[in-house]
Amino acid sequence: ELYYFKGQLQLEYSERNHGVTINRLISFAQHYGYRDKWIEATIKEAVKERLIECLELPSDSEDLDTFELSRGKNFRISPMGVAVLGYIIKEDVYFAVSAPSIPFHEAIEYEAAKRSFNSVFSFMGEKGTAQVFIDGVDIIQKSTLPKQIKHYLSTRYAMEKPSNQAFYSIPDIERVESKLAAFISAVKKSSSDNTQRKSKSPEQMVFSLNDEFLIENSPDGQYSRDEILTLIPEKVLTLKYENSEYIPLIFCAIVIRFSQGFEHSSGIEITKTINEYIMPEGEEKESTNVSRALRSGKVERQPWLIIRRDIHIKYKNFSLADDWREYWITVFGDEPLI
């Protein structure tokens, strides 16, 4: 998730002249739940990429490739960082060329973006290179790649907020999150606008012949919405398993996402699935209650559940054991329909 941390890092540099101390930066980042080694590595990388600059080094220093972090130094956003935040980051071409450096957490979304990326850049030159020629900018803008990347980043934003709601009372956090939320809102609007505008110019004919440019943002699951609804056991709304109403709901939600092609799910995604597919309107479950259930010993001990702590640095992800169908029968009394 270093992509978002770099944005948060740059937005933190409000003191353009005197900069911000390394201790203040690390303290700021810790409120997001990032580990110290990730924080220090990202600051070093941002300096080497000239997104931020160390005041103790000349701005045109050629030693940035060997730059090492030492506490007590002062940092501020660089002219390049200002340009990136000011207008470069708003361009479709930026999202397209930054695709290889974005960490993906779902195999389906990664493969879809990879296919689009390879297809776009196959028009530029040799296979395996990511060179952008002036004539190729139009190709990038008309492809689905920028839209895919925008959609992915905007959906992952919910996972990158401060680890405690109380941290929003800290001025630095409140200011940065306000700016970041405005940016994400603009990205969502831009992605939506791109969806609305479907040009049928002759230049786009080449794309209509290439399936890799027709990839949708949603995963290519095996089941439609109506089919998914038939997978849900009728008793799920009234059933309590081991005296918990959340075990059947969580089990069902993860299976629904599995049927959509997702290998693993976050707590936020499980809550969204429960409310979108299972709960009647007006009876939606609070995310805090679902989150509390996912942390409970009863849920964590379920044999059909695999808890992944290696996918995201702050949050656990949840997936199904290979023999989950056997436990479905135990919980719901019927065989699963998938």
C-alpha cells in the first residue's frame, strides 16, 4: 500500500521553507498503522524519486541513489512533488504508466490491469518495454487502462484511512485526509465521466477488435446477480450458529465473493456484501459489528475460514478453506449450489 502512503507523505509537507522533521513524519505515518521499516523505506524512496527533498542535501544532488535516512533531518515537498500533486496526478496517462508500481491485492484485478497494460504498450514498440511516444498518448487515453487503475485505487482508499477515528482530531491528519478525500472524489468522478463518454470515432475501431481493451472493472465472476441470490440459504437471516448470527452471514458473504472471482475479502468488503446481497433494506449490519465479529474467537476458530495477515500491512483478509463445502452443510444443512 505504499502508493497511498506516498500521497499522504507529500500532502504532509505544509511547511515549505523549514520543512518537517523525520520524527514528525514517522509519528504522522504511525497513525495510519504503517510499520516503521515501511515508513523509513518509503521516505527514502520518495527522496530518490525527487518527490520530496532533504534540506541537508543540495536539491540537485547526484547522490540520491545512495541516500540513507538518519533521524533529525528535515524534509519538504520538492518542485517535482508539487507538480505531481498539482496536475500530473490528475492525468489519465499518469495512471496508465504508474500501473506497474501499484500493489494489487486481488489476482483478478491484477491480471485484468496487466492485460490492458501490455495491450496498450504493445502499440508503442518492443514487447516488454513501457515507453510512451507522443503519438501513443491518444492510445492510452482511449484505452480502459486509466479507468481500471482509477477504479481500483478509489476502492482501496477505504483501506488506507487512519487506524483510529480519533486520529482525525490531529490537525496534520485532518488536513491530509481532507485533501486526499477531495482527490479521491475527483478520481471517482473522472472515472464515472469516462464511462459516460463512449466515443465511436474511427480511431477506436482497433480497440473494438482487441478483447483486452474491453475488460470491465468488476471481476469476471461465474455468476450473475440473480444467480448469486439463489446461492443464499433462506435460513441465513434467522440462523444462529454457535449462538452467533454473524458466523452464517460472514460465511455466506465470503462464498458470494468467491463466486464473483475474489480469492480473499477484507472486513469492509464482507460487510458490503452482507448488506448488498443478504440483508433486507433498512436492516443492514453496521461495519463495526461485523468487524467485531471477525475479531472474535468464535469466528476465528471456524474450520472453513482462512485468515490472511500477509496481504495487507494493517488489515486481515479472509478466504475459504479448500474443504469449505463440507462445513457449509454443517452450518446450513444443505449442499452449496456452487
